[in-house]
Amino acid sequence: MSSPNHVGSPSRKRPEGETLSPDLKRVIGALLSELIGTTFLVFVAVGVQANETQYAQDSNDASRTVILGPAFALTLAAAYGMTYMVLTEVFSRTSGAHLNPAITIASIVARRVSPPFGLLYIMMQCLGGICGALMIKGMARGDTYGDIGKVTIASRFDSGEIFGIELVATSLVVLTWMSLADPRLVPYGQHRKQYGSPAYIGGVYFATVLLTHRWDLSGLNPVRALGPAIVTGDFKNQWVFWIGPIMGGLLGMLLHEMFVFFNPHPQYEPRFFRKKVDTTHTA
């Protein structure tokens, strides 16, 4: 018997002669996947934005051009989309490829992931975000290169409007992610391969980055904002890039669970709307 909500079950015993039990190996693999995956994600997202920002600054362009330029938007959206697509394919089997605290928190509230394990995921994601930004800073020899890809609220918007756009955009991301995840698979987040799920994940990030880049240079993921903030020491409006995506993730989760509730299937039961969850299943 094993739990569909967890990477492993404590009931599994360590094989004779093995140093680590199978469950412990799976837990370590899942946490390392979230750490390494988020490191690569933030490294690419921050690096591409820093490159484009620095190019504009070297060309004596106004900073507003960096935010509004169509070439910049397509470059940033393509970098996000392709990176999420590749990392989803690479890490889906080992960790579910959450790579985003908004997704993990939504999975916890939906009772698809246990709170202790979800907290470990978020810790690894935060550490990965910091490592990715530090790598860009180290390679660029300072925190002035393209502002190390900081998320920034455009001058024509306020924090309340940014909260709204981050909430709506991230709700679409999480709704898509959860709709593609197969709840029968462990860890939660593995997708139904026959549907080309990584491409859809990459596509929704591509679209939402195109939507949000003029507003705030695209957050959609709290650790994407956290890494550059810690590296540069600039935490201005940081709350927006946490609360907005997290609330959006919860909205996306509720929409997904609602659709499952109204379209019942024995293999895809909604858990958020159930009072008691049977966490046992036969492998």
C-alpha cells in the first residue's frame, strides 16, 4: 500500500545491503529535482532578461523600451516557455516538476501533496531561485548587469494592479498544470505523456509572459522574483510577486477541482470538496 499524495511510503523497508531505503531515495531525488530544476529555471529567466536589459542600456535606450519592446517580449516569453517545457519533461517523473511555490501550495490545499513534503519542496524552490540568480551575478561580475533580471512594476501601474494581473495569469498557469497532471501517479505532478503535456505547460507560460511583461517584467513564480531580490538587496513590492501568484494558484486549483467535481470520474476525484480523503491505494 502506498499513498498517492507522497513521494514515498514509510512502510517500505530498506532492502538488505542497501544504505538508503527506496522511499528515502525517492524523497531525496524529488527534492534535488526541485532544487536543480528551479536553479536552471531562474538562471535562464533572469539571464535572458538581464541580457536584454543590458543591451538596451548599452544602446542608450530608455528603460521603458526594455519593458515595451516587442522583441524583448518575444525573447523573454520564448525563454520562459521553452525552459518550462524542457524542465517539465526532465523532472516530471522524479518530482512532478512543480518548480513554483504557487503550484506546490495549490497542490497542498487540494490535498494532493502533504503539507510537510510540500514545505520541503518550497524550501528547495527558494534555494534554487537564489542559486540561479547568484550564478548570473557571479558570471556577470556584479549585480549591475541588466539589474540581474529584477521584476519591476511599470511606472503607469500600481501594486494593486500588478497583484491583479499576477493573480489572473498564475490562475491560468495552475489550472493548466493541474488539468494535465495525472493524480494516479506518484509524485503528484506527473503528466499524461500522450497529451504532450510539457508543450502545453511551456505554451501557457509563453502566453502569460506575453501578457504580463509590460506590467512587471513577468513574475508568475515567487522564487523567480525572490532570487534577484536577495542578490540585489532590493525587496521593493516583493509582496506582490508572492501573494499575487499564490492567490492565483489557489484560484486555478479551485477552478480545476470544480470542473472535476461537475464532471466526475472514478480515477480523478476532486479532493478539495471532500470531507474525508482515503489516502490508500493499491499500486
